[in-house]
Amino acid sequence: MQSLQLNPAASDPGTVADGDLWYNSSTGKFRGRQAGTSLDLIGGGGSGATYAYGVLQSNYTLTSATPAQKLFNWSTNGALSLAAGTYRFSCSLLLTSMSSTSGSAKFDLKGAGTALFGKMSMQDFGSRGTVAVGGTTATSGTASDVPTSGGALASVATSAALRASIHGTFEITTAGTIIPSIALDVAAAAVVNAGSYFECIYVGPAAALGGSWS
């Protein structure tokens, strides 16, 4: 069997034409020129992940504390290593066994991670109330341009359940880790329910534009 060897280069070529292929060793990406646009061809190596996701398979009980703590226990630290670049993400979660008298929670995308952030835009929407559709008793929506949510995921309510959906884009300027986290307003051994998930997708280099824009 024969293989095709692309000689690694520390940066993209200065001049490229449609049909050219190369390997950028700085970003760990196979790259190509198509329809006048340079694109990542497949997932790269190194510390970055083009697509990462997790779906919680069983309920996970949080520590009864208010500081931010990892939201998912599918790995030891709940940490995801990311290379520099632009990403989009989404997260859906259901918390139960929260304080039923007061309090809510805040989402923190970076948590105790080591990555350095540049630009980002994040929106969230949450509801407190019964798990049944249409049974919510208090809702809230916030937006943020930093890794921590701009406000409580949902207004205070007497229900012990909270559903939330969070999504947005962010830029990593220095490679490192993010630890999607949750900060409870009132200390309680809240439970992150099975089926809650997080996904993160690499879009491209920082400040990049992809596609055949005109």
C-alpha cells in the first residue's frame, strides 16, 4: 500500500490555488484550497479536538457547595483540552434535588480550566418547576460575553428542578482546558440527571471566515 506524504510546514503557504493540499504543523490540521477558500479538511491532532461531546449516562450528585464545580463526571476532572481557535458549543441539562426554598444556579464554561479566552458570545435559558413540559413555574434568560453566565439560569422558585439550555461561540487564544461547571446559589447536593449533554465543535482559526462569501 502506498501513502501520500505531505511535508509539514509551520504555517499555511503564502500562495495557494484551488486543489492544493498541505499540513499545518502549528495547528495540527490537514488543509486544502477549495472554491477560492482555504479549509481544514479533517480533525487535527495535538491538544485540540475538532468535535467533542458527552452525554451523561447516569445521574451525578454534585457536592453540596456554592463555588463552581465540574458539571459532568464522565472523566476524572471533567476537563476538555482545546487548541487555539474558534469554537461553538451547546449544553442541555436537568438538575434535580436543588434547594426547594430559594436559589438557582450559574453556568461557567471555563470553570477552573487553563485555556485563555478571547471573544465569546453565550446565551442561556432556564426554567424552574416540574419536569413535565409546560409545568415550569419560573424562567429566566441571560447573555454573556465572558465564560460565566450573565445571571442565574432561572428565576428563584420553590421547585427542586431546573432545566437549562446554553449555547454560543468562543475563542481560545492560548491552548488549555475548559471545565464546564455549575455554581449553585444555595448549597445543596443537587443531581445532574442522565441525558444531560455538552458538545463543542471547532469552527476554524481565530478571527477566521469560512465559506464562499461574496
